[in-house]
Amino acid sequence: MTGGELFLYDPGDQALDRLNDELVLPVRPDEIELVFLRELIVAHHELTGSAVAGEILEDWERSAGAFWRVAPRAEVAAIEQAHEGTA
């Protein structure tokens, strides 16, 4: 992953053990990111007929809680510095 954005669907809470936490930081997506993510999944489902995407959308409230946004640590540090001192 080189500065990209990754949303990880992990309904079994098993994927985090496999991430290199020296390079990336998993965080739960915020409300705005979840809206964007849902739109991506809807488009994917419409274009491909994916059964997994359909299952995720059928129970979005539960499924949304199983997603992680994985960001490179350098990006996380830059965001934290930009918001330092704000509440």
C-alpha cells in the first residue's frame, strides 16, 4: 500500500493480526467515510451482481461495524499534526 486508501471488511475480527502495524494504522471509518463506502459497495453490486456486496447492503447497520479504514502511518501522523490543539 503506497499512500492509498483501504477499507477492510473483517466480520470475524481476524484480519488485524495480519496487518503490519509498523506501517499502517487501522481505524474505524467515520460517518462520512461510511457514506462513501456504502456508495462504492452499491455501485459494485449494481455492476457485478456480487452476492457478498448484496449481503453487506442487506444488513448495512451491522456490516458497517465490521469495516476498518487502513491508512499508512505517515498519513495518520500528518492528519494528527494538522488538527493538533483542536478539540
